[in-house]
Amino acid sequence: MQHGIKRRQWTKDLLERRREEDKNKIVSYKTKVMQMFQGRNSKDYSTSAMQLTTDLLDLNPEFNTVWNYRRDVITSLEPQLGIDFWENELQFTMVQLKRFPKVYWIWNHRVWTLTHFPSQTLTIWKKEFAVVNALLELDARNFHGWHYRRMVISKIEELSHNSLNKEEFDYVTSKINKDISNYSAWHQRVQLITNMLSMDQIVDKVGFIKKEIGYITNAIFTDAEDQSVWFYIVWMVKFPTIRKLLSKQDYSVFLKDLKENALMINADEIEFSGKDNVWCLKIALEIEIVQRSIGDVSEETGFKDYLEKLINLDPSRQNRYKYLLSKLS
């Protein structure tokens, strides 16, 4: 017994029966694969060929050749296909996505199905938007789902002639507030801020940036070990638009305060565990590189110390640190 569940006793007869069942499944699968290739090569685009692809994809949805063949069959049969078929095709991909949410080919086929849907209206894409919302509720970190969400939003914006950037920014913020480690949400935040600034959708740009600085400062104190936050900070530090919008003094204070916060967290980490926090040192290094590029750094800094420590703490990038160290001398 384990966790209240009785283990199944595998007798010799049961094991032999299981092996025989697996053997038959393998033979059946190989036969279907052979039939699929024969059908594809002979350009068999019949309804039976369609069923064959369904059977194979139920067994193995990662077989991209089968998806390609399925699309060829659908394209050939398209003139005789009604709305019901396309609805069922969307349902078929949804069943597969629930089983295998990170298989590229399922997402690709769903996009293809939607773009070939007979009624290319705003309604069908808004319905799909609700679907992707539900999928991200199941797995908020699924980067396939986030990529798909961007595609769906782009189509809705195209058909409605209305930007969803602000609404999407609020959505992303809510996802990060629930899970600060959601790298996909942070990545989406980068895309949205870039778009909103370039499209002039933010009235008080300086105020917005200062609020964002406060947001990321709170984030690093929430979880200093979270890589997604540090990646976002590197983007903010190096994003040219932020440097242009902030005054020289404000940008200087932003860099100075952020570096001091990173070093403060690192000092706490040393006191607690006796070890440096590699991300704090990496951020301090990146900030000082930017400070040096704009002539905003004092003579006495920890630049050399950061590099010497990171050579050991981050060996995969040691050559970069050694190069930067050599430039000092």
C-alpha cells in the first residue's frame, strides 16, 4: 500500500499479456503509418484517409507529417465541407491540446483551421480568445499558449481596428501578481510596453516608467532568486526608449538605486547563507556597464570584484567576464 492505493500485483501471466498487448499496438501503429505514407504518396484525399490521420494523431500528435497530410486532405475536400466540419476540427485540436498542451504541431494546426474557417468574423476570433484564456488558466506559464494568445489578439485587432494593448497589460500584470516566476508573462510585458510607447498610447510616459521602476523594485525584494524578474530588469536598464524619456538625473538615480538594491539583497544573502547571489552580481555588473557607457560612475566601484566573483559563480560565461576584466587593465 502507498498513499492508500493498493499496488497491482504483476504476475508472470499478466506481464506476458501486457507485453502481447503492447506488441499488437506497435504492429497496428506501424501499419497505420505505412498506410498513411502510401496514401500521401498516391495523393489519396478521401474521407477514409482523413479518418486514418485522426487515428494516428490520437496515438501520436507529435507526428508532424500526419498533420501536413491531414491539411492536404482537408484542402482537397474543402468545397464539400460545411461549418460543422470546421467546428469539429477545432474540437479535435482542443482534445489534443488538453492531452499535449506543449506540442507545436497541434497549435499550428489550430491556427491553420481558424484561418481557413469559412466565416472569418470577429466573433470566431473572440470565441478563440476565450478559449486561450481558459487554456492559460490551466497552465499560466505555457509559452505556446502565450504565443498563440498574441496571434489571436493580433487578429482581433486587425478585424476590430482597435488596440488591446492596455487591456492586455492589465491582464499580464494580474498574471505576474499571481506568479512572479511567470517568464512568459514578463516577456509579454516587454512586448506590450514597447508597443504602447511606440504607438503613443501612454499619456504620461515618464510617470508610467517611474511606476514600472517601483513595480520591479518590489519584485526583486519579493523573490531575489527569480530569474524572470532579473531578465526583465536587464531589458529595462538597456531599453533605449527609457533612457531617452527620463531626464539624465532621473536615469542616473534609477541605475544607482537599482544597483544599490541588488547589492543590498546580495549582502542579505551572504549574511543568511554565506554565499553571493549570482543574479544580484550580474545585475550590478550590467548596470555598471551602462553607467560606464554614459560616464556616470565613480572611480571606486565594485566592478572588478563582480567580475572576479562571477568567473567562479557563472562559469558558462566566464570568458566574457575574463574579457571585461582584461579591458580594465
